[in-house]
Amino acid sequence: MSRWPLFLAVVMVGCRQGGDAPSAARSVHDDQRQGLIEANKRAERIEAGDIRNYVRRHGLSGHTSGTGIFWQLLRDVPGDTARPEQWAHVDFRIELLDGTVCYSSDPDDPVAFQVAMDDVESGLHEAIQHLSPGDSAVFILPSYRAHGLIGDLDKVPMRSSVVYHIGLLSVSDKP
């Protein structure tokens, strides 16, 4: 029992002696960090150029959101757009910018997900809210709004933009 206070005293003294890292180590870390930031900015510029080229090659003329998502409505049906927490029932095909098909829904079995809640691409949550039931669209999600740096570890490679060909069949408050 008498060793306990001694142990606590040593731990408390050790914790107080932290302090900042030496300035040389800090400047190397800052240089590496700045290099990574610049590399990421270059990669984002290249990806944005790839998306622009895809849009041009396919004759698309849509909109780009502030978060970098491109969308073009192919069929626009009047009605209320999907809202957060509603269930969206969709048919879709996901491709890479080179046309490789990664995933598609079964036409006889639409996929449902809860808008702004489910574990799907963050860009899809944003994009689906531009559609009303009956609409179809093309969405291009940059990698940072799709599967990010590592891809989906299956069919979507690392740092890849994805193209959604999607139709919103219906929305509901329950699955």
C-alpha cells in the first residue's frame, strides 16, 4: 500500500514535464505536412480535370455543387424532392470514369437507403436530395465524396471518382 502514493507522484511529475516538441522536429513535421497538403491539392486538381473531361466527352451539361458533385437530370418529374430521414428506393449503375461498371441494382429488386442516415457514399446523400420520385440523373461523385483515398476495397480503386446513373423510384417514411 505504501508504494501507491510514490507511483502516483512519479506519474504526475512525468505528465507535467511534457512540453512542446523540439523546434527542429516541429519544423520537419511542418514541412512534411505542407508537402502532403500540396500533393493532395494537386491530386484534387487532376481529379477535377478528369471529371470535366468526362462531362465534355459525354456531352453532359449539368450543375456542379459547392462540394464538387456534378449532376444532370435526364428525366425531371414534378414533385417534392427526397428529404433527410426518408427512404429512397432507387435503381442505379455505378461506373468509373473509364466506363468500367462496378455495381448495379437488380431491375426487379430496387435498393433502398435512408437519406442522410445510411452507410452509402456521402455524395449520394447530397445528390439524391435533388431528385423527386420518377426522376433520373447522372451524378459524378469525386473520390472525397465517394469512397475516398482507399476506394471500397473491392471494385472501386483508391481515389476514384464514380459515376452514378440513377433513378429515384419512390420515397417513403418507412423502409
